[in-house]
Amino acid sequence: MYQSFIGLEIHIQLLTETKVFCGCINRFGDEPNTNVCPVCMGYPGVLPALNGEAIHLSYIVARALNCTLSPQAVFERKNYFYPDMPKNYQISQFSSPLGRNGWIDLEYQGKKKRIRIHEIHLEEDAGKMIHAGDMSLLDYNRAGTPLLEIVTEPDMEAGEEAELLLQNFRRTIRYLGVCDGNMEEGSMRCDANVSINLEGKGLGRKVEIKNLNSSRFVRMALNYEIERQTENLDKGVKVIQETRLWNENRDVTEAMRTKESAHDYRYFPEPDLPPFIPGAEFLARVDKGLVELPEARRARFIADYGLNETAADFLINEKATADFYEEVLKSGAAPDTAASWLQFDVRKILNRGNQELAGSPLTAQRLAQLLSLLAENRIHGKIAKQVLEAVFAEDKDPARIIKEKGWEQMNSPAELAALVDKVLAANTKAADAVRAGDEKPLGFLMGQIMKETGGRAEPRLVQKLLKEKTG
Ligand SMILES: [Zn+2]
């Protein structure tokens, strides 16, 4: 039996206003080579200056991932030549990264597992190379974007675990507000490494996989690679230590280059940047940036509100939804009712319009008002759904919609009794059948009354009156 060892290297671009060592705007999608300056273009003689917000966000991530913080974070030059790196070196961290020995907890197939984080370091992103036909174009807007690298230990065994880790991690960084986690646009990127060996023999020869721009591809590529390596070992073929690319059109990994015997990047301390020493005041500010993380919130929602796992998972997936939900509860709405409305009715409308909850006409106050009108029996369930649709369509409060449309429930026994009499008189055949003991026409009579009232009659009261008057 073979054992597999999977590790991930995740890169996230930090959501800062400006780049990490210069004042250029940090923004995706601008006209190529417009957000550049002598510092990020690597002109001789320029001086980098560390962006305070970038280092702040980096430490928030390190704390959230349970890392031991380094007493001093050292910046070093990683030397290599590549056209997307105009300085011929990248400012990164090597000997003393800002965080080490953290962890992320996973739950896979009912089993809890702790994935260790080897280290977290801050570096600058490279520019972007765009290959068009036989030309290669360069856009340096991305050069110098603050990039945080998170390196896990090879603690995962299956592609599914790696996919889950990425999903959990993405949710965490979105909760922290440090990165939008958009893998398609490249603000979050992932390289995976995998080796297999006979059980108990330790790590095998490591194969790296690049070009993974979704967590689904990470799972597929790793599972493909585990199968490929297993087949090779079974046949007595040695696995080569190499870098492979995921081909998303063919669903296979392909050899890219064999790993030159350990790169020599000649790291040395960046002479133009002093080590960063986090002081007490800085660390206090970092702690202020820590919010309740998704896993903790999920556990609390289940314990405090009695939600099932599916509802809790749905609500905590986006921080905005979880915040919205708790805002609705403040008005006294029942936790399970509010959860169900968000999970089904609201989601259905949002999906249909390809809309986000945040910025939509439905505010927490409006949903709270709708649920309280429902709880007070002033409208019934079917009308409530129409009111919700109207909130989205007309951008008005539920109470106003009900008033304007005359949708308030009819609860007056006298008013409804008169109506029941009228319907019975107009449908003597059905009424007589019910009186003779046939219950079938009751549904039809009920429908007639609902039609008369535009669906506003309180159904239980109508049912009671119908029984009385035909009994
Ligand atoms: Zn710049």
C-alpha cells in the first residue's frame, strides 16, 4: 500500500491601496503599464519603502493561521533573471519569515485533521507575461503587488483534502478582508506538490504541479498525479522529481521541466530595507483586525441557534450573509425561520438576478419586518413570498408594500363568515355534497374564497367557518 503526501503553496495578493514597496496603485484590470514607477520597474539607485498596510495585513493572516510570529521579519533578495521581474531579483523573505509553525483545521469525511503551516512570508509579485501568437507582451502593473505566500507541510493525502483546505482558507482570508480570493483573476494562486511512497517509508520524490486556477483543478490534478505515480511505482518505473502543468482541456498533468538540482537564488538581506520588528502597539492593532473566523462562527451558529449543518454552512460561507443573518435576529426573528428564508427564498431571487445580498434592496431591517408581519399573522406564507419579490422589484419596505397593495390578511370572523355564506350560496351543488358527507368539494370551496379575497383570507379561519356552516 502506498501513502501520499500533499503540500500546498498558496499565494494571495493583499488588498492594499498601493504596492508593497512603492506608491503605485494596486489594482487589477487597468490599462497595461500605467501603474508603474522607477521603484517597481527596478531602475538603478531607487529605494524601496515598506507599505505599512501590507505588513499589517500579513500579520493578521499569520495570527489567524495560528503562526508563531518572528521577532523580526527580514527581507531578502531572491536573485534570478526573468523578463517579468525587471529588477532581476525579487524582494522576499527566506531566513526569517514573519510567521512559522501555524495550522489550519480540516474536517474531511467526518474526521478532524490538523494541517500544519510551515511558514508565511511577504514578497512582491512579478509582472504579467501575456503570450500572443509568436509575441510575448509584458504588463508590469502587477510587479510589486504585495503577495503573501503560505506554505503548508505535506500533511494532506487526497485531492479532496487539498480542495477543502483551499476553500476553508479562501473563506478565512475573505472574512479577514485581506484578499478577495479570486482564483480566476489570479489574486489567489496555488501550486501543489505531491509524492507517494510505500506506507511507513516517508516522503517520496516530490512532483510540483502548477497552473491550477481553481480549487477543483487542484483536486483533479492531485488525484490524477497520485494515480499516475502509483501506476509508475507498480510498474517499477521511478518517479522523476519535476514540475508539471495541469492541462485543463485534457484533464492530465504534463511535464514542464525537471527540477534543476535545488535552485541557488543567492538570497541575501535586502540592504535597502531594515528588518521589520513588530512592536506591542503594532501587534495590538493586528489583534484588533482579527474577526471571528468562519469555523468558529459555524460552531456558534449550531450551538446558539440550533441550526442544522447545511443551514450553518450556507450562512457562514460569506461573512456578509452571516452578519446579515445576525442583524435580522436582533429584531427577535426565530433563528430557524430567518435561516430558512435566507437559504431558500432569498437565495432563489438573488440567483435568478445574479445579484449579491449586499447592496440589494433587501436589507436586514426589511427581512426582519417581513418576518415579524408573518409571525404576527398579518400576512400568511404565500403572500409573504410575494412581498419578498416586491421588495426586490420595488425597493420598498414590506409594511408599505402590503399597505399599497392591500395584501394584509383578512382576520375578521364576521367579514369572512359573510364571504363563506356568499360562496356557499353561489355553489349549492358543492355545498350540498359536503353537507351529505363528501369532503372532496371542500378544497374547491376554499379555493373560491381565496379567489374572492385575492388570497388574503386567513386559511385556518376559513376552514373552520366552512366546517361549521356545512356541518
Ligand atoms: Zn511603483
